[in-house]
Amino acid sequence: MKDKLNLLPVDRVGDISTEEFTNKYFVPHVPVVLRDFAKDWPALKKWNFDYFKNTYGNNLVKTYDSRFIVPGDIYMSASKLYKFTDFLDIILSHDATRKMFLYNIKQECPDLIKDVIKPDLVKGFSDNFYFMFFAAKGHETHLHIDIDMSHVFHTTFNGKKRFILVPENESRNLYRHPFTVRSYIDIDKPDFNKYPKLKDIKKGWEVTIDAGETLFIPAGVWHSVYYEDSTFSLALRCHHQDISRRVHGLYNLLVMQMVDRLANSLCGTKWFDWKEKRARVLAEGRGGL
């Protein structure tokens, strides 16, 4: 009896030319682990938990818990402010209930930017967004697409992270909630009885990256993230080469997300239940977008 998706390994490459990367991974939207992407970063030798505590420990940081994706007052919002040093103590104690994500060091800790070197692998890296993620061993980030439709180069520090990725064209089979970039299925332990269209997914990928490695996540590719260690990561964003995809990202941010937030504030669980039912209708091919 089937109890897992058909997940393929992700290629791992060392030094790679722009031409090979573009033709084999970037344009066809195929994930790949880049072993040498961050090899020259001062950050790899300099950044650790003690460094952040000693240098930026008094910074106030927004933290998030499981209510972030649950209908209600906290939906899509931070749950609590902490001093950075106190939050790091929480995740170092292996409390996986809280996380920091999309922490933009360009705004919050701009001196850190000098420790990151954007390679010449492709053009289009954002100069404004350097997002960091912090969480404890055992934390899981649910299945989603990055809302701005950018390509992401995700480098981890201090430990391992496991990813499950699924192509964008499987969105309906993943029971994507309308007006969001999220699915509420457990892709690691799929329930084929509750969500039978999962059986129609032709392929996905699974990979674990270690400290110093970078995972290229193409724009629109679904991914879940599993923290094998208490660790942190930095994600560089790269604008999509297709202007229509950039416009799609702006629509997601400025229209779709706002509709979802407003409907949640007005209707709460009723709105969530409608999205869940609509996801099933779309997965079964009984309605258009």
C-alpha cells in the first residue's frame, strides 16, 4: 500500500558554470544543492549563536508559532517579541514551538551584509532582501510556495535541514488553499485516504543540506522544511527572469494576500473551511480557479 510520494534525490554540484546552471537548473526550475555557492563568505566562519547573542542580543525580534497558519487573531502575524538573546536560548533548549523567519538583516543588522558575497552565478539577486530563519531541532515549516515568486538560494549554518519539494504544476493535487500560497497536507506523511489526489503527483524531490551548503529553490516550487538540528539559514532572493512572473508575485503580495487577511478577520474559521472545501473541488477538477 502506498504511503509515500515518489521523491527523487536532488543533484549536488560543486563549482558550476553559469551556462550549465542556467540550462540544467535555473530555466527548467529544477532544485539543486550548490556546495560552493557560499564558500567564500566570511559569514561561514564568523556567524554562530554566540556571535548573534553577543553582537545583537538586545535587538527585539518578532517570533512566530503554529498559530501563524491557523485562522484567528494571530493568522499571518507575529505572536511575540523577544530579545534576540532570549529567543536564541529558547531554540538552543530545543523548544521547536517558535521560530524567526524572513528576518531581513539588511534592515535589522545591516553590518552583517558585508559577510555575504553574492556570486556571479546568475543575474537578478535582490539588494534589499537578505532573509534569515532561526528554529530549533524538530521544527517543521509547512508546505508552501514563496509568495513573491522569486528564486531562492537557501544557505544553512550550524546544522542540517531537510526539504521536500514538489513542482508548481502539482498545486491542485496538493490541495492548495485558494487566496494563499499554502497547502495544509503533511507532505512527509501523506494521507492518501483523506487526500486521494496526492496519488496523482508524478514526482517530487527530497534532500538534506548540511552547514555551508546552499539549496536552489526555483520560483513557484512547493517546499516543506524540517530542522534536523537547531540551526539558522540565510536566503538570497533572485528576481524571476520572466516579467509576468514578477507581476504574479506582486499580485500575490498586494491583492491575494490582502483578500485572505481581510476575509480571515471577518469570517475566521468559516473562511478557512471554505478554502479547504474549495481546494478539494479544484483538486477533483470540479471547478476552475
